Amino acid sequence: MITTHQIRNVLKVYGDQLKRRSALEQNSMEGTQQSTDFVDISIEARRKQMLNQMSDNLISQITPKGHQQKTDEHNSAGIPLKD
């Protein structure tokens, strides 16, 4: 369930990004500088990404290569793993 608070936060961030984009476009029109695309990732998203990378690294170091390939094949097919 998405709360009103979450929707407001998304709209606020989106509005801020539009303002920054508009400011960048105005600055680039004044000079010969080209604007570049950028990605702004939240702290929580960065944390999740780092945890996923760390867990993937640990799993690849712990499990034998043959078992890891079977696990990857099952996960990509959407089949639940059973031991």
C-alpha cells in the first residue's frame, strides 16, 4: 500500500529534479556547455544495492561453481529453489 506521505515525497523529489533540470538548461543556453544526464540514487537505494552486491559476492565465494550455475538458472526461470 502506498501512503500519501510517500506520494508527496515522490512528487517533491520530482519537482526538485525538474527545477534543477530547468536551471541546467538555462545555464547551457547561456554558454556552450552541454548538459549531461545524471542519476540521483537515494541513500536507502544505495544501501540496498551494496547489500545485494555483498551478498552476491559472498554467495559466489561460498557455493561451488556448479551449484551456483544451477541456482542462477532456476532464479532466472522463476523456479523456486529446493534443497
